[in-house]
Amino acid sequence: MVQIITDSSSLYTPEEARSLGFDAVPLCISIGDIHERDLLLDMDDYYEKIEQGLIPRSSQPPLGDVIDAFESHSGSDIINISMADGLSGTYQTACSAREMAGEKKRISVFNSRTLCGPHRYMVQKAQEMKDQGCSADQILAWLEQAAGRTESFLIPQDFSFLKRGGRLTPLAAATGSVLKLKPIMKLTKDGKRLDKFGIKRTMAMAADSIIQYLKDKNLDRRHILYISHAHAPEDAQKIKAMFEKAFAELEVQILELSAVFVAQGGPRCVAIQYIER
């Protein structure tokens, strides 16, 4: 028996995950006097507090919660699909929980080297494979291949959130001095940092530069493209239309980022990510 466990980078609430057969342990988010779990707080109130000048803080899931998740599936082969190591302490927390669990030899902690859309797809596919009777080794082999077939870009509107979080390469951090332009960040291949990809004058030009880059990747029905946004639905819809025009057979999905990722990318940021099925 295989059990899939993940975190809220997959953008699944605990209840949604349970209804689909896996577990999702949410990260933690704090703003002002509010201390809540990711995906479980009122987002309108959250954005209002950011507009008032309050700074959100995020952290990995509590170690005890991850241990409890592992222990609740005693007797199963557990695969914990974690968000990218380096962007959060979530992967390291899962590794520590594994060392403290009673059946650690039956627990595999997989570093997805990505987050949000592609992470969500990895979890969905792993659950499908489990339901089809695949072994833990078969699922882990697919996950390793999938982690090498995805790329992620971020277009922030307020660069100070990224700079404050320290998840940038030195070159990318220097981009923060550019005003009234759209910096474009690209997740490094190891998934540990965001690096500078380019700078454009408008959101549309930033999205188009990513489209031109991805044309060499021949995106088609083999891929899924995710456009995830932080309270920027109009930008997301416009970018979706641009990608659908450029790649006729490409499936494009729009997702809304959770509070933890708003804390890192800032309000109105837009993430563009793809993964090969």
C-alpha cells in the first residue's frame, strides 16, 4: 500500500487532499496578530492587511504535524512530495520527520525541485499511479523524470517581497533597484533560487518574452502550462490568451496563489510554469 503526502505548495487544502486520497500538510503564515495555516485564512482580509503595510511571514509546516501524518499511515510505503528545497524549509522538515518516524525505511521524501502548478501535477499523477496499483519505486522513478521536465518563471509587481525573502541569486537581487519595469525571474534548475531572466516595460511584454523562449521547447498537448496569480485575475486571463494563441494544442490552467506564496512573490505577482505530462 502506497500513501502520498504533500504540503500546501500543491495548492490543496487538507480537506481537498483527503477527498482525493492523499494528505496535504499546510505551511504556516503570519501577518499582524493573525497566525494561521496556509490556504485556511480569509484572503480578502490578508490582502487588506498587506495594503495597510503589514508584512506577512511564512514558515514550513510544524515538525510534529509531519510526524503525525507519517505515523497515521503506519504500514504503508509513504512518498512525501515536497516543494523545492531551498525555497522553503519544508523539505528539510519532512526529512527530519522521517528520521524521527517509527518506520523510516518505508518513508521516501522527494524534493520536487518546483512548486505550485507543476508540484500540484506531480501529486495528482502520483496519486493516479497509486490508484492504478503502481509501487512506490515506480512512482518515485516517474517523479524523478518529471522533476527534470518543468520550468518556472515569476513576474513580480513588488520586488521588495522577493528581496526580503532572500530567495534570489546575487544577480537577481540586484534587479530590485529597477523601478517601474517588470523584472522576470526564472527558477534555477536545482529549484533552490530565483535568477534573473529579463526585464520588460509591461506585463504583456514580460509574458511575450517567456513565450518566445518557450517556443524552442515545442510546448503542445504533452504539456500543461499553469498561470498562477496573486490577486491579479485580469493579468492571468490576458496571459492565458497569449499562450493559447502561441501554442494551439497546449492546455493552460489558471490557479490562484496561496498566502504563503503571496508572502514571497508579493501581491499581483504572476507565475508561469509548465510541466511535461
